[in-house]
Amino acid sequence: MPPFVTVDRQKLQKHRSIQQFDVSEAIYANGGEGLAWRVRKGVVRLDTVAPQNKRHFASLAIAGDIIGCETLLFGCYTFSASALTPCELAPWPEGDRNRSNDTLLDVLAKTQQRAAELIALRGGQAIDRVLGLARLLADPAGNVILPTRQDIAEITDLRFETISRIIKQLERAGTLDPIRLAGIHATRSFHLAGQACPARGA
């Protein structure tokens, strides 16, 4: 666990604005100083970093989740974060008090819930893992932007070839219906048939 570090939070205030990130763009690196962020749109991948800068999948954050809150305790990030899909992040806590009611305990509870969901994606039948990830990432309308096949493989602990085969299988079955979304590669945007998705934060 990193030691507690005194960080000049005032120095970081100039970065307190909504940030946009493209697919695969780095958001922050482990060990760096920075702010906590709420994911407003998109999906963020969190990784631990091993020697030779080899990254290992650690967790995901979706719309409504908060990342980087460890900087409030330790003064630096303990994970590296990158955008799996186009992302929009806002500094946390927000200036809008109506959206700033999350305590660190609330954040911890949501993080544990997300960890449990991700553990479920790494066991069981391969098709159920991929479908479970699609359901996790789908918006309330049932539309989903899937990460790259390689990212899906690392998240679900499956082979790249298996991911490609399963996605084609789900397309043939009509479970994943390809759609066109502006700025998104045609092979990654789908409508999840029969999916009733709860609103984020429910």
C-alpha cells in the first residue's frame, strides 16, 4: 500500500474541468499525482503495471463510477487508467452539490460491487462471459460499444480467437445486432436484443 503523501491540491485545481478521451488513450498512470474522476460517459480500463511496463487487467469503470479516489488518501494513483471506449470524465467531487453526495464509503461499496461483477465474467461458459460483459456495458436503451477483441479477451480471461467466434455467434443468433454510432468502428457497436438495462446508479 502506498504511503500517505501530502499533495498540493491547489496546484491541481487548474485541471478541474471535464476531460474527453479517445479509444485506447491513456487517462493517468500509476504513481502519478492527480484528481479523482467520475466517469460520465464510456468505459475505463484499470490496470496494474508489472516490470517492463507490462500491464495486467485489474478492473473496469462505467458511467457513474468514480476512479482515482485513492489520490485523496495516498496522493497518487495506484492503477493506470485508459479509455476502452470514447470517454468523458468530470473531476470528483463535483461542484454541483446534487451530484457530490458520494462518500468514500459509497465509492468503496460501488467498487466492491464492480469487482464482484468482473469476477463473474472470468468463470463459467465462454459465451456467458462475453454476453455478461455486453450486458454490463450496455446503456439503458440496450446499445453497447464493445471494447477491442483483445481487451474483451483480457477482461473475460478468454482467448482472442474465442472472442471473435462468440461475437459472430451472437450476431447470427440476433442477440447482438450491429448498429452505426458516430465515431465508433462498425465492428464494435451493437444493440443487445431483449436487454432491459437499469439506469446507471440504480
